[in-house]
Amino acid sequence: MAPMQTSPFRTSDQRKADREEKREAVLRAAVRLFNERGFHAASLEDVAASLGISKPTIYHYLGNKDQVLFECVTRGVDQLRDAADAAKALPGTGLDRLRSFLRCYSEIIMDDFGRCVIRTADEALTHESSARFRALKREIDDAMRELLEAGIADGSIAPLDVRLTSFTLAGALNWPARWHRADGKSRPEDVAAKMVDILTGGLAPR
Amino acid sequence: MAPMQTSPFRTSDQRKADREEKREAVLRAAVRLFNERGFHAASLEDVAASLGISKPTIYHYLGNKDQVLFECVTRGVDQLRDAADAAKALPGTGLDRLRSFLRCYSEIIMDDFGRCVIRTADEALTHESSARFRALKREIDDAMRELLEAGIADGSIAPLDVRLTSFTLAGALNWPARWHRADGKSRPEDVAAKMVDILTGGLAPR
DNA sequence: TCAATAATTTACCCGTCAGCATATTGCTTG
DNA sequence: CAAGCAATATGCTGACGGGTAAATTATTGA
């Protein structure tokens, strides 16, 4: 049962929650610094300093630098996968579902963990992590291709080269990871919506 | 006057040409390794080893690592600027000129120096070089916007948000710097042509 | 109250790499 | 042929960052 009043003595699951919260804070601080300065330029000491703790504490919660980065990109890819699953379950034409996915995709890429997925070069990770990372990204690409193929099948999308179209769309939507600033004036939803309109509609006047 | 037969003794401008050739070889080796392993992972010693020379020779021809990288990206940006100038001088509608530029742009990005422009994060360079690099990239973006505006003015392109459209197109065409392999089966010209068709035409069936 | 365990720090080791100071070779020119 | 300069190599160093062991402090549970 819950204590009547807040006590300075934590129960065992409060302690577990505390630990999780700290772990989360470390991860958040890490991904912010990785994105801001680049993985190599951001030392674990910098990350620790940004939280007012010391380097070994990071090792305590997350392990070595490779594991920290891998967890960051995994978070990002998970968000993208969720978006793909949600889009697949939507009603409407294949094009409708694809557009919905692309908008979510783009917004995730402008967020901390999504940005990290794009800004992280494979070479930054160890051989094993890099292979797992590529596999995860491959899943997202497969989902994008599935959505494209569904649209082509129901006639809402032209019969394009699926592989290349997928790369083209992803490339365009990934780019904000490099130029978009969270503190800027353009809101992620607006950017996402406009980009998707440009990509699906083309440049020609109607 | 030119020597009657090839002699082991070089004239002074032969020597100058030799030097230029070596400088060029070093730069080429550097950009290849930077692209393959990433700037940080590629040490100057690796670059030297790939040519069978020693590290100080690189300093002799190109200066410190920052200068080497800056020269690589400058080469790439120069190619892009030339392509923009050439496209502007072409006949046809604004859309025609833009499409021509986009195809060239894309092919350059699949080449050594162009790839390096995209794969090089600003943080890799010193403060000064980074600022100059951003200025150079800004020129290319301006050229892209000019071409877009010309197309909008003559009615061959819909009245879109120029800034965002420019980013969208560039993002899509930059992405092959990350996935395209020079030794693969898809030829850069084909990839470029198809991507430009997708981008200008959109996804809808006609 | 005391032992056990978790959280966190301090201090250190080790490898790597950019950059340089110094040799050495060999071509070129007066 | 001598003097000098260009090209290249060897070897050093100083900084920095990842990673860890051991010491310290807080927290729980018996």
C-alpha cells in the first residue's frame, strides 16, 4: 500500500523507478550532446559534466560509449517502426497510408533519437553494433517499400522503382536531421507536412 | 625546346607537373579513405600507407589534416558550382534547367569529392574552416533556389516554398552519398535520372 | 546497530593520433 | 664539383579520450 505522506525513505520499486529515471536522463543528455557536437567530439566526460556527475556513473547506468550510442539509435529506430506499424493499420488508399507514415517519419527525424539515427555513421559503432544497426535500418526501409507496393497495387501510386523511390523519399526526409534546429521558428509538423506534399505532388503546376 | 628523347632529367616545369600530380594523388587517396572509413577513423598515417609513403609527406604537399579535408570539400563544392553555372546558361524552361542541374548534382554526389562534401559534418573542421565550408554550401543552396524561382516565374514550376523545396530536393539527392557504392551495379547516371523523375513528377499515377 | 549492497567518485592506465624536429637522400644549378 | 634546395623518412611528444580498479559514501535490511 502507498505511504500516507511522502517519506524520505523509498520503497524498493520507488528505487527501481528512480534508477530508471536516472538512466533515462543520462541517455537523453548523451543523445543531445552527440547530436550537437557529433559522436566523436562529444566525450563521455562532457556528457557526465552536462548532468553534474562523473564519467564512471555513465558506465554504471549504460555501459561503454558504443552501448550508449547503440541504445540511442535503437530508441530512434523503434519510434520509426511504431510509426510504420501504425500507418499500415490505417484506412484509406495506399498513398494515404504512405503519406501518413512519411509525416510521422519526418517528425521523428527532427526529434532527439531520430536525429541520432541519421547522424550516426555506421563507422562510429563497433563491428557488431554496426551490423545490428544496419539490420534495424533495413527493417524501416522494408516497411517503406511495403507501403509503396501497397499503393502501387491499389493504383494510388504510379508503378515506380520501389527501391529507388524509397531511398529518395527517405533521403529527403532525413535531411532535416542536419539542418533543422529545434529552437528555430519552423515547427516540425509544418515542415513535415510541406515536405510530404512536395514529394508526393512533384514540382509541376497542377 | 623539348628534348629529343625521354631523359631521366626533368625540366623545371616537368618537375612542377610532377609535384602537382603527386599532390593530386595524395588528395585522391585522402578523400577515398575519408569516405570509406569516415574522417576520424582515417588517420593520416593510413592515407600515407595507402600510397606507400610516410605521414610527413602529406604535410609537405597539403598541410595539416584540417587543410586536407577542407581542400577535399572545396573540390566537391566547386564541381557543384560549375554544374549550377552550366545549368543556368541552358535554354528551355526553368524546370528544364533545374532538372539538368539536379541530374548533374546527383552524379557529383556519387563521386569522390561530392560524397565528401555530404559526409563531412561541420564539426570535423576547425571553427574557421567550418565557417568557410558553410558559406560554400550556402552558395550552392542559393543557386538551387535561383533555379527554382526562375521556374516559378516562367510558370514551369508550381509556386512552392522555395527554401523548403530546395532542402527537400537536396536531401533526396544527397542521400546516395551514404548508400550508393561505386562498385555496385547501378550506374550513377541512371540513378540520377530516375531520382530526378521521381522528385519532379511526384508519386501519383498520371 | 551492524553488515551488506548499491551509487558515485577519484585517480590512474593505455592506446592512438596529430603534429613536429631532425636526419637523409638526391636532384639541380652556378 | 660544390652548394643548396626539394622531397621524403624516422622517430618523438604531448594531448586527449576511453575504460577500469579501488576507495568512498549513502542506503537498505536484518
